[in-house]
Amino acid sequence: MFYEKNSPLENLTVLVVNSDPDVLDSVADELGVCLVHLAPDYETALQYLLGYKYDIVILDVIDVITYELLKISISQKIPTILLTSDEVSLESLNKFIQKGAVFFFPKELLQELSEFLERLVLDKKKNAMEYIK
């Protein structure tokens, strides 16, 4: 990934939680100018969340585990993005919204994640859905 000088993402600390190693690698590559911590499971993610200060948290929409991590990140006032896939139901997304999530990003567009985050950081938008093409 090519990054312009002075990217708004430069030096941000990001936690990415996903059980799929390919997704973790893709996100880490996409966010190369950030300090990225990768957590393949709940326990690792929890240790990171309790031990570091993050600018952004990216969670996979999985199950109750995601709800627990979301509650922690929201309580720490960390902008949290949920990676979604076609299998995620509208009912499930509504539950995440009720827990405080307002940022969703489709896994199919991972190659556009850095651009999305740059706009998010620059614009400080509250509803990121308008950025999804």
C-alpha cells in the first residue's frame, strides 16, 4: 500500500480483533502507517484493551464476545469499527447499534479501509455509513 506523506493515520494506534489470520494480515498491510496490534481471540484483545490506549478499534462481528469488547471500547471512548460480512443479519447489526456501535465497514472492501479511516479521522464523522460505497 502506498501512503502519502503526512497521512492522518500516521502514528495512530489501532487494535484489530479477528479470528481469521488472512483478515488480520490484510488489515495490518492496509494500515501500514499505523501502529497495529493484532488480536486473534477474545483474551488477547481484552489484554490489549486493558493495557494500551487506542485511537481506533476494529472488531469482527462475531457474537457475544464482540459485544463485550465493544462495551469496553465504547466505555473508553474509542471509535470502534465493526467489520461486517454478507452473513451478518440486520437484527445482529441493530443489537450492535444498541450497544453503541456506529461505525460499520464491509470486509469485502478491506482494500479501501485506510481511505475510509483517513476520511473518518479528517472529518470526525459520527455516522460512517455515508462513506460506504
